[in-house]
Amino acid sequence: MSRPTSKVTRYAGTAAALLLLLAMPYYLDAFWLQVGAFVMAAIIGAIGLTVLVGSAGQLSLAHAFFLAVGAYGYAFLAGEPGAGSAGTTLSGPGLPTTVAALLAVALAGAAGLAFSPVAGRLHGLYLGVASLGLVFLGQHVLFNARPVTGGFNGRPIPELSVLGFELTGDEPDLVLLGVPFGARERLWYMALLCAVAAYVVAGRIVRGRPGRALRLMRQNPIAAASMGVPLRRYRAGAFVFSAMYAGVAGILIALTARRVVPDHFGLVLSVEYLAMVVIGGLGSVRGAAVGAAFITGTPLVLSHYGDAIGVFARPGEDGIDAATAVRLLYGAAIVAFVIGSAQKGRPHAITITMDRARRALPGVSRRRLQRQGR
Amino acid sequence: MNRLIELLAIGVSLGSIYALIAVGFAVIFKGTRVVNFAQGSILLLGAYIVAVLSPHVGFWAALGFGLAAGALGGLALYGLVGLVRHGDHMTLSILTIGADVLLATELARRVGSRVMPTGDPWSDGVLRVAGLTVPHARVAALLSALLVIGLLFVVFQRTAWGVSWRSAAADPEVATLMGIRLRRVRGASWLIGDALATLAGLFLVAFPNTGVEAHTGLLALRAIPAVIIGGLDSPEGAVLGGLAVGVAETLVAGYGDELGFLGQGAGDVTPYLLMILVLLWRPSGLFGSREAVRV
């Protein structure tokens, strides 16, 4: 009889956490709101990756590329033609920003789909190694397609607005309960909304029918195929799904940073996202959120308060600066979590699925299965 | 025409360096089914140690220390991977990514913004033959690669140890029943693989490059297209892939003016483009063993 109560407490916990997050803009200053927006963007990206790597068992190091497609897709589609920095001329169709955002997400998905002839045929490790190529090719395009991307110095990001109301800007003025709702506050709510939606959708997919098919495909492709799972389509589908999540995350990152530069979307970013999903436990949506918060939040906070703490070297000094410390930390975290999770001797996920399936059966047949020791 | 031949010569010599790294990848993957993403930082470790020691003990002694450090680094990685008993290969490869982040960050911090010359005997000398100009260091790289890889293949094919290595790679369980010590053979794969990477690193930082830099390790990633093109589990394919990548990269960079529409630094990304094209055509690379799965 403990199940209903635990369910109630769980719902209450979720509701309390959501309320807390909703109230945050009333208490936090601009810096923390910005950190929060970055973290929520990373959470969306990491959830997309954990479904691909954890559930489908397809290692991808191309996540930075799809983040870039989202970010630059939005910047270009919503951007007006004009002069960029360092003598470049920017072009852009200047679409309404909401349309541009939706198209950018579709573009990221299309980029994933375009890679699917490779992604659908390769599995696991091979894909991971091959997807490395996308990051380098993507960065090359970002540096060189100057009219679209602005080249080395990047391009500014137009504010996202619906019918004249800026969701990420200061226009028009808005004051709620005595607190002015400027760009940072609005961005916080935008990001929160996207993150919650991403979390719920991914959770349903992972726990539902497609998730089961993906997990079976990871553990035993032959069994999955004989159960009627179209392997190629599911592999490609998982790739497109994760690319679209990355697209949303990329747009949010762009809106928060207000300018995108090609340097940001390198291999390091891909590895960071991989670290997020490994730390959270491969395939766990909640874990990916926690990992994303840790990996994205820590360096921002450490570099902001680094001087106050006084442990880290300033740029140019000998010793460990904040960025290096964080890299060492998450490198160690990957090693520790992989070794740690292997020591635990986790039961095969397929047993877990069987357990769940059995629990879902009506009482009589469940007991019969138990008698038979299955 | 002359320019083409010269570029080809330089491309082949660069390709031989990539081939060394790629064979290292392939040996480790074939032996233990793990992609060693830490190859780059091991390469940097070896080159860094050579650069630090060579002013004190001379280049050749430093080279010995560097190679030993790389090989031991490989063994240490094998020990780390061995901690995970029943991990699948993807998890183990992710583990090496973690190790790579750790080692590369620490080394990058130590190197800082310096460029550390290794004090190699070739310095900036160039060889002029029949109108071709090729750096001494690259000639040395080509010869060493030929020698080392040739020797390795002879060992794999002809010696008793080579037979045990190949059988352990082909079927670990049967090999164990035949009395082959898996741990030893696998450890040797890592040792050889990372020693090869270290040797390649040494030539990679030599002329026309200027020395060990913080991001030298990233250069090892160029060998990944090489090993994928050849097929991950085929050391022979890795040699061919390495040469193909080296030549393609040098040609695109060399004809950069004519290929201006590809943008600046197109040579650096040519290997990756080539890799994706080959994968579309043959998903397991040119010589990789296909998995025959029928449902």
C-alpha cells in the first residue's frame, strides 16, 4: 500500500520544485538568471543526447554541430541583412522570429536526417568516431560561410518576440508584483518552459514503446529486428530526435549569449555534453538534467566567484585557473562514474523492462508467471 | 607538374605519420575492441617528455624516455579499462575520453602558451632531389614508419607471439582455452598502440611544425579518419587510410588558391570529408571486417 503515498509525495515534490523555479526571478540577480538560462539550455541538449547514447546505444560526438545548426539557423533566418564586424556583410531573410526559431529546430532535425544514411547504417562506436567529422566540418563552414554566419566574430542574435512582445528582450515594459520583468527574467521563463516540455516529452518517449524498442536494439539488434523493430529507421530516428533537441538548446544558448561565435561549437563542447550524460547515468533523463546543471553551471559560477574564493590562478599566473579546474573535475568525473557504475553490477536493462512488463500485467497472470519462476 | 609531385611526396610523408597513429588505433581496437580516444593526449605526453628532457640528456635518450612514457601510459590506460569488468565497448571508449580530458588538460596547463622544440637532429634541413624539396624530418618520418610498421606486420605474421595476438583478437574464448594469456596479449596491444602514437607525435611536432604546443594532441584526431577509412579493425587498412588522408590533406592545402571556394583551412577538414564519403560507400571502411547479420 505504499505506492500511492510515494506517488503523492513525488508529485508534491515536483510541484514544489516547479514553484521554486517559477519564483526564482523574484529573488535572483541577472547573473544567476543567466546561469540558469544556460543550464536549462544545456539540460535540453543533454536530454537529447542521453536518449541517443543511453537508450539507442549510438555514441555521438556531433552534438556541438547540431547545437550550432540550431543557433546559427535561428541567427540567420531571423537576421536582417546588414554590415557585420570585421568588414563582413551579413545576409538574412529577416523572418518573424518565432517562425525562424521553429525553422531552425526543423533545420537541425534535417541536418540529423541528412546524416542518417551514415547514422542508420553504423552502430555504436563506429558512429561515434564518424560523427567526430561533423564537428570539424561544421566549424569549418561556420568560419568560412561569412555572409550567413558572420565568420570568426560570429553574428548577433535578434530577440525572440511574439506579436510584438519580446520573450527575451526588454520591450514592452512589464512589471509584475513590483518586479520589473526585463530580458533576463523573461528568458528564464522561456528556458524553463522549454526545459520542462523537453523533459516530459523525452521521459514519455524513453518509458514508452519507442524507448523499449531502442533499448532492445542497443542490447541485441538481432532480437530487436526479429521483434519487428526497423533498425535503420529507429537508429536514424533517434539521431534526428537528438538533433532537434540540440537545435532547441542551440537557440536558447544563442538567445542567452546574444552572440554566437564558431569557436564555441568545437569538439570540447561535444565532449562536455557527453560528460553530462555519462555523469547522469546513460539513458536517464533526470540524470542528464543533473549532469547538465553540474557541467554548465560550475564553470560559470567558479569563474564569477573565483576571485572571491581565491583558490584559482588568474589568467597569466601559474597554477590552476577555474576553467582548467573544471575540465579536470569533469574528466575525473567521467572516469569515476564509468568505473563506479560498472562496479555496482547493474542488472541488465532488459531485466528491468521485463520486471516492468510483469508489473503491468493483471494480478492473476502475474502470480501465475511468478509461480513459474519467470 | 613538379608541384604536384612535390605535394605528393610531402603528402605521403605526412600520411606515414598518420599511418603510425592509425595503426596504433587499429592494433588497440582489434586487440581489445576499444577505441582509444586518449591516443591524442598520450601522443602529447610523449612529445612533451622528449621536449623537456632533450636539453638535459640529449635527443636520443629523451626519445627513449618519451617512447617509454607513451608505452607505459598505454599500459596504465589498459589497467584503467580493465577495472571495468563487464562494460560494453562503448562505455570503455567513453572511459578513455575521460582519461583523455584529464591528461590533455594537465599537459596543456604545463605547456601553456609555449612552443617547446624537441631538439631533434633534423631541425629545419631540407632534402633537394630532382627539383623536389622535402624536409629531412619528413624523410625520417617516412623511413621510420616503413621500418616500424613493416617490423610490426612481420611480427604479427611470422612469430609465435603474433599468432597468439591474432587468435586472441579473433576469438578470445578459444584463445584462452589454447593457453594464451589474454591479459598479457591485450596489454601488449595497448603498449604497442600508444608507443606508435608517441613516435608519430615526435615527427608531427618536427619541422615544418615548430614544436610541442598545448593543442598538439588534437592532431592525432586526424588519424581517426585514416583508421575509419581503412576499417577500424584492420592495421593494414590503417596504413592505406593514413596515406590517403595525408595525401588528400596536403593536396587540398597545397592547391588552396585554386580551391578558394572551399574556404580557408580546407586542408584541415579534408580528412573528415573523405571519411564521411567512404562511410557512405562502405560502412565498415575499405578493409574492415563486415558484420554478417541476417534476420
